[in-house]
Amino acid sequence: MQNGGLLIALIGSCICTPSAAADDTSRPARPVHTYSIVAHDKETGELGVAVQTHYFGVGSRVVWAAPGIGAVATQSFTEPAYGPNGLDLMRAGKTAAEALTTLVKADANADVRQVGMVDGRGGVANHTGRNSIAEYCDIAGDAYTVQANLMWKPGVCDAMSAAYENAQGDLAERLMLALEAAQAAGGDIRGKQSAALLVVSGDASQPSWGGRIFDLRVEDDPEPLAELRRLLTIARAYRLMDEGDDFMAEMDLENAKAAYGRASALVPDNHELIFWHALTLAAAGQVDESLPLFGRAFEMWPRWRVLVQRMPAAGLLPDDPELMRKIIALP
């Protein structure tokens, strides 16, 4: 697909648009992406964007976010440049509304774009071009905006807005509930294929590669939202494991064990999480508590019994033959 000629260069506080952009009348071959939500969590500062569509690999083109700066969803006849260029403008101090206005004015094909933006202060803006394909809609709410096109029937934006405003939980959960409400209201007239969810922290000092709390993509699935929710559950479990590791590093054993336990409860069939939980406990001297976990991991995946014997050489277990004997002797 062609990018429609939107090329914005940020030089200091000056926004310069190549003169060729105004003369470029090329357009993408087809509308690609359909309904999305971008939002700012006022309590945590987190920023997020989520989308579902009937098209392959929605996450690589539609969802953009930078810690503490903003989030962008760019869809319909998608122009990906709205993402990084919008974030650059907001990083330079523009509000979401100012950034979007600048980009739309420079876009020769703004009439087929649909974009939602939120900045790090909770300001929102959206744009739905007059040539979007019905059913289309957008709603700008309090620190969030929803937008949709190519819907089976009216009401999708209302459903997303109501679900988000009435939802409980963290930002990722509220974004998921908004997508699920959109699908329940009819969703894409073409059906379902891919979905994505991106949540970043509110800390603008994070490096460009950091601050990603959740970055999940379903590229091709008959039930992309069900798969996205499954991935979100697994991602939560791994985040809890990381929290447990941090507590262990501080020798806060009780909080570490609590975090590990919550992780295992989320994904009880994940033998890798069980193994690393056991290994961390054993390395910290909590051998008796580690042994049942090692036993469960060995039963679920026997190769862990081989791998654990390689851990002392890597410095991840004490070089203690008696400890290893206890672990390996487990039935």
C-alpha cells in the first residue's frame, strides 16, 4: 500500500511538510482497519491503544504509543505516519488536538483517514474523513476516544464508550472490554481476523525501548479478541513473575512467594513459570518449598530435570551436590 504522501519532519519546534505532499493524490488500495480506542489513565498516567479488524496484522500499522507522551490509532485507509509523527509532535509539546490538526492539514488524503489521539495530559482528538465507509463513527470522551468504520451496523462507538466508562480494572482491562463491546454490537461488517493492544507507562523519561507494560498482537485468528484476552492473561502472569523476582532480589520472600503464587494461578498449566519459581526459591535457600514445584515442572515437562543440572555452571543455583541430589531424586 502507498502512504498517501504524508511526510512530516520535526526540526526543533518547526514543522515542515515537503511540497510534493500537497500534489500527491495517490491512495491506499483498500480500507484496512476498523475499530479502535485510545486512552489515558489519569490515576497511573498509563497510555494505551487497542484495535480489532478483519485484515491481517493490524498491530503493525494502527497502534502507536510512547511512555508519558501519547497514543495514536490510525486506521481506515491507513497512513502509518500519523503514529510516529503524531508522537513526535506531542513530544515537542503539542496537544493531541494540535498534533492531529497539523497532520490532517498536511495530508492530501485526509478525507479517507480515521485517526484517534490522546496526549500525556489526557487531551484527546479524533478525525473521521468524509469519505470513510459506513457505518462509521467516533466519540471523544474524558481522556479517551473511540473510532470505527466499516461496521455492520450503527452503535459500535456508543458500545465502546459505555463499556470503557463503566469498566473496572487497569487500563489494559478497560481497553479489552471496549473492544469486546464493539464486537458484541456487530463489529466489522467483514468479520474478524486480527487485534492488538499496546499499553505504556506514564513516565516520559523512559527510553524509546522501555516503558511497555503490554504489547500484544494477534495477527490472524478466527477469534482474535478471545486470543488477545488469553495473551493478556499470560502477559499478566509473566509480569507477576518479574515482580516476584524483584522481591526476591530484595530478600522479601513473603511478597515474592505471593507474586509467584498469583502468576501460577493465572496460568496453572504453564510449566515454565513453575520451574523458574522453583529455581528462584531454591537459589534463595527455600529448598523445601521449591521441591514440590520442581516435581510439578518435571512431571509436566521432563526436560526440566536435565536443564536444572546445568544451572550451577550458569550461576543460577549453588554448586551444591546435595541440593542437586534432592532435586533430581524427585519422582
